[in-house]
Amino acid sequence: MSLPPLDNLVGISKLKAEARDAAEIGRFIAMATTQLADARQEGVSLQGRYMSAYTAAHVTALAALRWHGYRSENRYIVFQCLEHTVGWPAPRWRTLAQAYAARNRAEYEGYFELQDRDLDALIQAAQALLQDVQKLTGM
């Protein structure tokens, strides 16, 4: 299913058009489900749980993008595309963009200053996204 705003990103090489692969999408959804379960494990560190929740959100956003026939190698763009792939307005997907920034600070600068409420917000956003993508894909 072609989406003109995403076709524009293909035109400037920010996305790639690629045929939908239902098996790949199913794997992303399964991975997101597992990662969300891991994020809810209280015996794991806050950082580990946060990274699991972030991964769940990221692979779910990838599943939505792939459902529409696009692929990206840029982690941030998959979140920006949620406006078009699942109809999330900017304030809603920006929660995930903030998680992207926190992940980068942790992985590239060793800076991880998050609280339980940050994890809770990310888990809620990732769960909502997973539900929306499951509705979209029927998976």
C-alpha cells in the first residue's frame, strides 16, 4: 500500500520501498511481545527493562512500516513514520522519539538517568503501539 508522504522519503533515500513480507512482520510482532514481557520483569535492572521496552517499540514501528511496503535503516525515522503508518499524531510518537534519544545517550555516552515513571510511560506507549499494529496487520 503506497503512502505519498512515505514515497517522498523513498525519493530522497530516507526509506526503501520493498514488498510486504508477512513472515517478517510476524517475527517483529512476536519479538515485540517478548520484549514487552521482559520489560515488565521486576527482577531486571531499570536500564535492562527500559532497553527491552524500547526494542519492543522499535520493532513494532518497523512492523507497521513493513506492512505498508517500506523499510528504513534509520531508527528515528520509523518513529516519525508512525503518523502515516498507524495514524499516531506527533505528540504521541514523540514519546518513542524521546526513548530513542535516551537509548542513544545510554549506548553512546554511558548516560542513563531515567526513573520508573519513564519506564512506565515507555511500556504503555509500546503496548499501545503493539495493539494498533496488531489491528492494522491482523496479526
